[in-house]
Amino acid sequence: MKRLLDETADRAARYLSSLPERSVVPSPVSVAALNKLGGPLPEASTNPVQVLALLDDIGSPATVATAGPRYFGFVIGGTLPAALAANWLAGAWDQNGAMQVMSPVAARLEEIVLKWTIDLLDLPPGSGAGFVTGTTMANFTSLAAARTALLKRAGWNAEEDGLFGAPTIDVVVGAEVHVSLLKALSLLGFGRSRVTRVPVDNQGRMRFDALPPLNDRTLLCIQAGNVNTGAFDPAEQICGRAREANAWIHVDGAFGLWAGLSPRYAPLLTGFNAADSWAIDCHKWLNVPYDSGLAVVREPKHLQTAMSITAAYLASSNMREPWHYVPESSRRARGIELWAAMRSLGRTGLCELIERNCRQARLFAQLLADAGFSILNDVSLNQVLVSFGTPDQTREIIAAIQSDGTCWCGGTEWQGNTAMRISVSSWATTDMDVERSAAAIISVARKILSPA
């Protein structure tokens, strides 16, 4: 076992050390070589060291270098060193994070991380939370708690009686609601087409003056961090109106809520702590391994009612039982990596990570604007939208930079514009990486727009 783990560490270290200079995307030859991992399952056993070697030799060249410093797609961060090390140790521990009796360390670390997160993000003390896979499940889990609470107000028990014949819940979202929230709504039986969509401004922020009438069976979903622009809904005004109507306020704060780690950007979150629930992604801007998210609910009883189950053979204690706050029973102990990430950086390091990435986004925008290209959004956080001319020209440049391999940026359609979308989210990104990437984008764009 020691030889195997030593070999794993050596191979992983070689892979990580190669990231700063390797192509962000794998070559077609490397992707085609993945076929060598298939075929019929061998009849005989294979030595684990040989299995590892095959996986590394064939698999590593075919990865996208999302752990490296020049990946700017999909708000994907890298993995902090301490979080990666904790992930390896957690794998060796092989803990089931469902119950106190299954893993005291996993359960206790969740409690610690929850306390730290509530403090760091200025969320209501005493809130309950479930440690889930990411924003989609964080939205699902939080909205399940909302459904429980709103139907209970109408005298309906959703857990026992289901939704057939249940009182109506009015769902209100912004016109640029993220697809993960719509997916969660559909899974919960609310549907995607029955929601009321509120118009947004030129940055994607929900317009307070366009809110529909709200009541005590309204589920109002707002955003902390628009996925294209990084903009924040005007939570102070919206939550004030919603509180007067006794509506449930849910925040999709996948990456944006982490802005609260910085005193400079915390004002963007004014009013968001007045909500009833929050969905947070941890494998984005907190830079921990996949899969990791948090569903936070102001009143833990609503989350517990929606999620908890009982069985005679499953012992529960009078302490916080993790599985009473999430859809899963057996699951990996995600809190271990979160604890390591937070403990390793501390308040100062967490703040520096957010502020550095935001500054680098502004640097990206400045370099591309100085080269004559159009920045479409106010760069208020870590997102940059850039147009290179016509939709076809922009799409061609996006495809070319993705093939170039210097960096990776995605495309989007936003408010009638075709744009390259740049998300700066990694602890590993340096200013030199931004300058190198911007230079590559500018070079590719000029070759396409002004061919010799």
C-alpha cells in the first residue's frame, strides 16, 4: 500500500507541476488514446501499481487543465494545496459522512465549517445547513425546505401528503435566473414554465420596480452573482418588500456569496442576509475539490422536516446528524476539504483570493479593451464579457482560443450579444497568466479579423 500511495503522490506531483506550461486542452491524439482504457474487462487481476500507471499515462494527457492557472471557463477554480491534501487523507479515512456514529470527525468538521461560513458571510446565527454536491443540489435542498414551510402555512404537509391537490405556491425569479435553479424547481414539482420572471436591467439585476405582488405563499428567488456579468440583485430593496409580504426569499449565491469574504466587495451583499435560504458552491471560488456545495436555511427545522428520515436500525443522537439536512444518506465527508481550505488560508488569505481574482478580471478587461475590443459588462466582480465584432466573428475567435491551448474561455449569449465569457476563479492564477492569456486572445483575434 505504501508503495502504491508513494507512486500516486509522485505521479500527481508531476501532473500538477506540468500545468503552468502545458496546453489547457488535450490534443486530439491524447483524447483518441482514451480508447486504450476500454475493451473487454480482463479476466485476471491487475497489480494496482500497473492500474495506476495505465490511468496516469493515458488519462492525464487527456485532461482539461482546470486545476491550472489559465482556465477561465464556467467559474471553475483550481484546488487549494491544503484542500487537495485533505481530499487524499479523506480518501484514506474512507468516512461515510451521514451520521455521528459513522464518523465523529466528519460530523464535527461540518459543524465547524458551518459556523465559520455563517460568520464569514454574515448569515444568520443558528442557521442549518446541508453539505451537498454543488449549486444544483444546494438549490434543490433549500427550495425543498421552502416548499415545506410555505405549504405548512397553508395547512398542508408536503412530506406526508405529497403535492396532489396541494395549495399553490407562486414562484418568482429574475429573467436571467440560472438554469440550475430552474432544474431544482422542476425536480421539486414547481415546473419551469409556471414561474413569474421579473425583468432585469442592463447588467442582469432584477428590477425592484417590476416585482409582482407577493404574499405568504410566494417563493422569491434572487441572485448574488449573475453567471454572465457577476452583478447582484438589489437585495436590500427586494428583501424588504418580501419581508412585508411574509414571502420566502431564496438566494442563488453559487459563487457570488464568497465576495462577502472581502471588505471591499461585502457591500455588494447588503440585504442578502435577510433571506430565508442560500445556495453556495464551494468547488467554485473556495477552490476545493469536486463535488462540494452548501444549502443554508435560516430556520433549521424546515430543512430537517424536508430532509430527515427515520429507520429503526439507524441510530441517531441528540447532536447534529448530518443526514437530516441533505437528500443523500451515505455520502463522502465533504466538510474535511472545506475545513482544510478555510483553515489554511484564514480570513486574510480568503480575502486576498477574492480580491486578487477580481483585480485580475479588471486587468483582463483593460487589456482587451485597450486592444480595441468591446467589454459588455461592468466588471464589478470576477466576470468579463467581451465581444470581438459580429456574432460569427466572436464565435470563431472563441473556438480558436480554445484550440490554441494557452487558456480556455467559454462563450455565451447575453442580452442579444454573443460574447466570450471570462471567469477568473482560481487561486493559482497570477497576473502573468492573465497577461499571457490576454496576449493570446488578442493575437488570435487579430489573425481572424485581419487575415494577411
